[in-house]
Amino acid sequence: MKLITKKFIIIALLLLSSSLSHAQTKPMVIQEQGSFAVGGSVKTNPGTFDPITRTPEGQTFHGDHAYVFYQIPVNARKLPLVLWHGIGQFSKTWETTPDGREGYQNIFLRRGFAVYVLDQPRRGRASRSMDSVKIVPTPDEQMWFGTFRLGVWPDYFPGVQFAKDPETLNQYFRQMAPNIGGFDPGVISDATSKLFDKIGQGILVTHSHSGGFGWLTAIKNSNVKAIVSYEPGSGFIFPEGEVPTPVASSSGPVAAVGRPMEEFMKLTRIPIIIYYGDNIPAKPDPNPGTDGWRARLEMARLWRDAVNRHGGDVTVVHLPEVGLKGNTHFPFSDLNNVEVADLMSKWLKEKKLDKL
Amino acid sequence: MKLITKKFIIIALLLLSSSLSHAQTKPMVIQEQGSFAVGGSVKTNPGTFDPITRTPEGQTFHGDHAYVFYQIPVNARKLPLVLWHGIGQFSKTWETTPDGREGYQNIFLRRGFAVYVLDQPRRGRASRSMDSVKIVPTPDEQMWFGTFRLGVWPDYFPGVQFAKDPETLNQYFRQMAPNIGGFDPGVISDATSKLFDKIGQGILVTHSHSGGFGWLTAIKNSNVKAIVSYEPGSGFIFPEGEVPTPVASSSGPVAAVGRPMEEFMKLTRIPIIIYYGDNIPAKPDPNPGTDGWRARLEMARLWRDAVNRHGGDVTVVHLPEVGLKGNTHFPFSDLNNVEVADLMSKWLKEKKLDKL
């Protein structure tokens, strides 16, 4: 593109931007968007395919890939964000919030980041799985209501950052999706690592279950230049021989994982920030929905100390301690998600991860 | 928004547009984008939920909704497009093509349409299903290679509009997703009808299997103002008493569906266009991959004649007859998909469906 054309674009964008400053929402100016599958494996039946009889011989099955939808704004910052959902969820986690506001996908596009939303292997748009599975519709949503810390069913926590109209809860429950087969951390982190091979350096944003898969991905791929992790749930990686004893909770013990020191040390070479929300008890509590998070927050702090002891840069932020109250397990889609995003933006700036 | 602000926006957009006219691709200027679930049902266990023991009593399960991702460009045309995938597919059908070019999602956004891409109930991002299912990874892709008319495995048809590098075929096979439960035309068309309740009047674009579900949706909801159907596969709806005998083919008979006259008549009140691609035999053929399409094209013509005899406006276009050669079962993502889109745009203009 000629320089003069580039200058015109910038003028036009500035004009567009300023003229819209009083509109409810400014348009997003997207240079490129699209989707692709990444990673995965192939299974091939022995024999030769016959196109007339179409029997199984010689046929293939591609599965266990991740699926990615990406958007690159005009004049994007250097490092893209890869947004990775948690357990029982898919990329919807980062899209429109259950009450209809903008989620991290739009918020960070508007802040100039290229945004990649991921469906991990065996979930959502990446549901062609190498594993066999029986799926039965099993009512379980009141359990999730508690585990995701909206409240203690049927009551919401006082001051919880979640809209209380029925349609919001309807949308919230419908943003779940079954796992098409077992969790295989190798398969899952391989696909995400291949994504970073394809797109180059970037920032990984994980949630809950993908927290643990995210540490694995960063060990596998040095293109992961930073991690922002919302309420990582399990899979904290310590050096073998330094693994702490599991932390007991009324939802069961939270255990850590041991890996060779050279793998662990890779996690000391990138900045990492971890956020936890509100309504996590300070002491052991009989409510398993909240108490599991007390144990995970404690494990996260032990992990922070271990990584930093070995020269790393891990920060754990318990949101109520910095003045953000009422957050659930999904701070990035809670009613105050713009403030939650502001915290993340501030950290990215401090770590010089938001350069143009 | 004040009028003067609106004028500035238009000036800025024109400047942006003209300054980018020599760039490879112009940015897309999106006023609004997001996602939601629509339709579906809820199952509730009897009893009262206990948040401590978390047993099944009193728990709920939300499922069988459709999932929709939408983008509305600045200054959008009046009628949005709803893009609905076919069998074994999900919304990816309309996104980036297997060889990495833009699909209908981007092409029609660039042409000023609001675009809604749908995952029908029990597929992709709408995989929380009310039905139980066992899913087993079963190699079947050479069958689809034939049925989707890329060629006769392992050979491509001469001149086929499909890139022949291995990565394209890899992406193509990975854009499939299993059905999480049985096909229930009522569940599927109910959810899509609810989408039209929510968004108002629009144009439905169907493919293959969703062709039949699309006719049902148009009967249920008068907000469907037109249908563009690529290679509808089954479910052509005739008035009871006028249902033709099934058309035999080497992949099995293609049967039509009978419904009360008053339902059928709703299909005579909107413009409908149907496109079929190339490499469909003119006479019965032992290759079931291609011969099924001969039977479906024949049924589509019988249906066109029936609807038009009752005062309707159905056009069937066999693409080779209008000069577009080599198209597969996915004309909208084939190598010549911009020309295929041009045909659709021309028809929308003729029918005054593209007004601002």
C-alpha cells in the first residue's frame, strides 16, 4: 500500500473515530476476519475406497483439531490475544455477555488488539473428535450456578455482578456445550501450540479449566509471550520434587502437577497475571460451590511464590482486594467487565505487551 | 445521534473507502456484532436442589436452541441475511473457504448486508442437545468427497472449482461436525423461526439439508421474506394430494413431503431461488455421489413447477446452464464464489430485496 494511501486511511479513521465519539458505540474497523481449523490428527481405515459401494475401506476421519475465529482491526497492536474458554464452555464465553453487552472479543478489538477466539478440540465448532462418547442430557445447571459463584441456588449473592432477569440466566445456561470425548491435555495443548506456530507471538488469555492447559501450551511454545488467566482451576505446574500437597476443600482436593525443572523454568520467562473474583470464602466452608475456589486461590498463590522464587513474574490479583466487588467465576463477562478489562489493559501496558 | 455527527461519519466512511480502493482488501466497518442462543427447551428434574449435596433433584438442563453470530455493517441494507449450513456442517460453511479466501459471511458484509450465521440445534456451538447420542469417530470422508462432488475419490473432476493442495482438503474435512442427537425438523425449524421473531424480516440462505428445514421455517414465520437455497437436498413440500412419486437414484430414492394446502401456499408468497452446481449427470448413473443430485435437481424442478402453478415465484438455476462450470455442492465457497455471489446479488436486486 502506498504511503499516501496509508495517510489517508489514518485521517479517515481519526475522523470516523472523533465523529462517533458521542454515539453509543463506535463501529469496529476490521482489516481481516476469518476462521480455520488447527492441529488435530487423522485416522485412516485400511484398504481402498470404492466410490460405488462406499464401504468403510480406505476412508479417513479428521478430528481433534481446534477451531479459531479471528478478527484483526486496522492498525492492530503487535501482539494478538488468543481467548480460550473454560470447562463446559466454548468461544461464546468471550462474545456477547449473557445480558447482551459486549464481551472481551469486542472490548479488545476496540482497544486495537487482533482477537482470536478458540474452541478447543472436542468442543463447540471443534467437535469432530477422535474419542468415542455417549452424551446424555443431564440436568446440572444449579450445580454450575453454585460453582460459577452466581450465588447459592436459588439466591444470587448480594451485590453479585450478574443481571438477575430470567433471559440472562437462560442465555448463560445456553452458552454451555458438551465435551465430545475425554479431556486429553496433550491433544488440547498441542492444537493450541500449533495455533501459536501459525500466528506467531501472542498473548494467551485463559479461563478456569484452560488455565492448566495454558501453562502446558506456554511450555510447548515460546510464541506465548504472556498469559492472563481468569480463575485457573487446576493443573498448576511445579518442578518435580517441589509439588505442594493437595489443598483440601469441600468440593474435593485441589492437586498440583509435577514436571521436569527445565519445563517449569519456561513459565518463569514470561509475565503472567491471574485474577480471581469475589465470594470466595477465607476459611474452609461446607458449600462446595465456593469452597473449591478458596482451595484454588490458595494453590495459585503457592504457584506464584514457586515461579517467582525461580525468577519468574507471576501476579495474583484477588479482585475484591483491589476494589472490584461481586465478581463471579466469569469476571470478563460480569456487569463490571469494562473495569475488569481496564485492569488487564493496565497490566498489558506495564509489561509493554500492548505496543503498536 | 445528531445529524451533523451522521454526516461526518458518512464523509469519513467515503474517505476511508476511496483511500483503500487500491488496497488488497478494504476494512469492514461493523456497527455491531455479537452472538446469542435462540429457541430451545428446558428439562427440569423433580424435587428441590440442595447446594451442599448437589444431587440431581431440582436441577435443569437447557438445550435444543440454535446459536447465532451476527455482524451488522454501518449503513446496512434493510433485510439481513441468515446463513444456514447443511448436513454435517456448521456456520464455518459461510466463513473462510477451505483454501483461505473469503466466504459469504465476509462477501455479503462487504456488500452492506447484516449477516447472521447460524448453528442449528444439536450442531457446533448449539450442541447442548435434549437427545441422547453415542458418537463414534467413523471414517467417512471419501464418501463425502463424492457426495459433495469434488470428484470420484481419489480424483478431482476436471475443472472442479476446488483448490487441490492437501491443506485445502484438510481444512475442508475439518469443517464437519457431528450431530448431537437425531434430526428433528420441528425442533430445528422452531429455533430458526424464533430467530426471525427476534430479528424481524430477513432473507434466508440455506444449503443442502437446511433447504428442507428452510421451507418449513418460511411456513412458520412470515418474516422470512425470501429464500436463496444452494443445492437443497430433501424435504420439498408439496400440497397433500399433489406429492410426486419419489425420484429413483443410485444413492436411493428422493422423496417429497405432503402438507396441507394452506401451509404450502405460504411458499407461493415469497420469491425463492435455487442453485445447483456442476457434475450432475443428465441420466441415471451408477455413481451414487453424483446421481443423488440428478434426482434432487429433478425434484427441485417438479417443485418449482408446482409452486409456480399455484402462483409462486420459484427459479431453479443449474449453474452450468448460465455459464458457471465446475461448481461443487458448495458453490458459495468454491473458487468462483464471487461470481456465484454476483448471481445472488443480481437476483436480490431484481426482487428489490437489497434496499437500504
